[in-house]
Amino acid sequence: MQNTDISQFKVDYISTSGVYKTPFTFIIIIQLFFGCLILLLLNLWYYNDLYFLLTGEGFLSFVLVGQFWEWILLPMNIYGNILLFAFSIILFSSGIFNILNKLCPPKEGVFLRGSKEWKYTHRRFWTIYFPIWLARALPLPWLDI
């Protein structure tokens, strides 16, 4: 074994973490932005009412005046927002996924790095990665996939 050439045992480092260095992870940021935007726009009236109850002033003039029972609905609003965030991202991602499938239909095989099929495969992966992770990470035990 002393005369054995070590170069024959060298293997290039192979890891799936190379996928994280692609620019396609930007899709997750777009998904987060879309989910947060939906949450903010749909809950603006509720935030205004709670702000009115705390300070006596509203930051929006066209929305209802705060009521005390809205504090009772706060826990349900929090759980509803968690579900709304998750499902809005899932719906948005399914739309992006359908568009990607129309642009370049999925194919089986081994693709060269940088080819059109390789790029669209990675885009599809990152489009579906975050919604699946989010569905698994929901703090509601009855929604476990």
C-alpha cells in the first residue's frame, strides 16, 4: 500500500448544496414578497382598528371604527394569517410552476449544466421547494402532510 498512487482515489466533491448557489433561489424571495403583500393588504383594516383602540386615532380614514371584540378575534386572526400566507404562496407558486411547464415542458434524462432543460429543472425545483417546506412547517398539527 505504500507504493499506491493516491490520485486514483481522489473523487471530486459532489454535493447537492451546489444548487443553492444558483440565481434561481430568487424565486423564493418573490414568493415571500407576494405572501407578505397579500397578508398586509387583506389585514390593513384590522390593523387600523386595533391601532384605533390603542391610540384613539386611525391611520386610514375609510375603514371601520375599532371595536373591543376585535381583540377576541386576534388569536383566530393570527392562525388565519398563517394559513393565508401559506396558501397564497402555494397558489402563487403553482401559477409560476404552470408557466414554467408551458415555457419548457419537463423532460427526463441527464442534462448538461447550463442547458435550457437544466435551467428550467432548477427553476421548477426552487418554485416548488419553498411551498412544500412551508406546508410541512405549519404550526397546525392537523395540517401535517
